[in-house]
Amino acid sequence: LIVQGIEMEEFSKRNGKLEPIASQLKTLIIFFLESELHNHVTYLVDSLWDWSMSLLKDWECMTALLLENDDNQKEALSDTQESALIEIILATVREAAEGHPPVGRGGTKKILSTKEKKIQVEDSVKITEHFIVVLPQLLAKYSKDAEKVTNLLQIPQYFDLELYGTGSLEKHLDALLREVKAIVLDHSDMDVLEACSRLYCTLCNEELLIHNKVALARTELVDELVDQLNQLLGSFLNEVCMRSAGMRNNFSFLKQN
């Protein structure tokens, strides 16, 4: 039933909305949640890949569902459904970028044909050009949600990062770095911080044109964190000294009496 629903003919976009495709995505999300496949999203995506590739690669519609989602809307996605959709996005991006099934499916690693390699390269460019623009917006919207942010921060590892240095796309790097910095300063969750660290490592590849800009942003962030730590330590030590002085005064007073 799920596959039949996914294979329905796609309707053209109207007024910037993708309602028929969005309806199919919501059906997929509900199936994902009701079948309790939370820990196996990569396998769910892989099992549907050949049947519904066009839907699973419709990242424009998926991200529009997230960015346009409003709790006041009649059929708004719930928080749980948003989390599921982000997991699905990450799994579909990985499958398209790597061009082979996840570990545990399909036996040995698949050798891509010339045609499949061409599709893989095209998908990588498509993923990069789309998420370079929308990822900062998604991070801004879900910046307080550790689980969502952790998954979203993994998407850039599948980018064709050389595209960041071309045309007008570089400005979106500034937006991404701002959002990641804000997330680091706001979170203490180890999964979030590790995802941020891995992202900085990915973007700081010395072979990339953006290396110097990202390295500078990372250094500035570290300096700011060190300054905050020093301020906190200074306040703590002052408080300790004041308490110690107060205890000495109390001790002297008691001794005199």
C-alpha cells in the first residue's frame, strides 16, 4: 500500500506548494513511525529506493514541509513527525551521495556503472546546491532541539564542498558558520557538540578554497569560548576568595568572644 501511494503520478507545483507530493511524504512518515522503524530508517529508505526514487530525492519538498510547518496549520507535522522527516532526509542524502546500500544490505559493496556514477555526481551537486541554501534556515529553526540539530549537521559531509567557492553560494557558508557557532555556544549536549566538531573538520579540509575562512571562524569561536571560561573562572575564584575572607572574619570574631 505504501509503495502504491508513493508511485502515484506527481502533480505540478502550484503556488510554490507541493501538496500531492507532501501528502505522500506524510504517508511515508506515518508508516515509518507506526511500524516502529526508528532505528532502521536507512534500511527503510533503501528498501523503497528503487520503487520511489523520485519521491525520496525530492529534498525541495521535504525541506519545504519543515520550513513552512506551523503548529497553527490544520495538518501541521507534529514534533515527532518533524524528527522522523529529518531522519529520512539524512538517510536519502546518504544513499544518493554514496550510491550504494547501507552496511548490512546487498552483501559486498556495489560497483557503480558509468551511468550510475553519473547519476551519483548529479545527485551530489543537487544535494549541495539545495542544502547549502536551506540548511542554515533549518538549523536556525531547530537550533534548540538537540536531536534534530545533530542529524541536520551531518548533511554537509555529503556535499560537493568545492561548490562553496563558486558563484553566489559562498555567502551561504557565512550563514552556516553563524548558525553552527550559535549552536555551539547554546548547547552542552555531547552529540550536538561532536556533530559541530565533525562539521568544522569537514569544512577545514586544506584542499578546499573555503579552508581559511572556516579555520578563522573556528579559531574565533575557540577564543570566545576561552574568554567565557576565563570569565567564569574569575567569577568563581572571586566568590571563593570572598567566602574565605568572610569565614576568616567570622572565625576572628568568634575567637575574640
